[in-house]
Amino acid sequence: MIEDLPEIREQLQKHWQTNGLDLVKRGFRPEAVFETMMTVGLAGFIEVHGRESVAERLVLMAQRLSEQVREEAQAVSEAARATKN
């Protein structure tokens, strides 16, 4: 990973966002643009880091996303209960 180079990561993220949005503006569906970007990026990531390492990272990412979804659902539920009282 390039955590030790945050300025490079930030620059690359801006370029990828710009490229993705440009493709959407050209008429490509956002779902297709970002799914394709993810697929290509994942293939390159696997090539650089190996399948096992990437699989472990994806599992961790999925767990974090699941936790966020649970927390958001809990917050919505609590807010709904609070507004009923």
C-alpha cells in the first residue's frame, strides 16, 4: 500500500474521480463506469499483491461496510423511536 505517501494517494484519487466523472458526462452509465473501474483496479491490485492478500483485504473491507450498515440502520431506528415519543 501507499499509506506512507498520502500526497500521491490524494492526487491519484482526484485523477480517478475526474476520469470517472468525465466518462459519466460523456454518456456512460455511472454503474458501468465505476464497476468497470473497480474491476480493472482489482485485477491490477491482485497482480501486484497476490490473490490471498487481496482476498484478506476484501474480507476486512466487507466487514467494515457491514458494520457501517448496521450502525446506520441502528441510528435510523433510534431516530425513528425518538421522534415517536
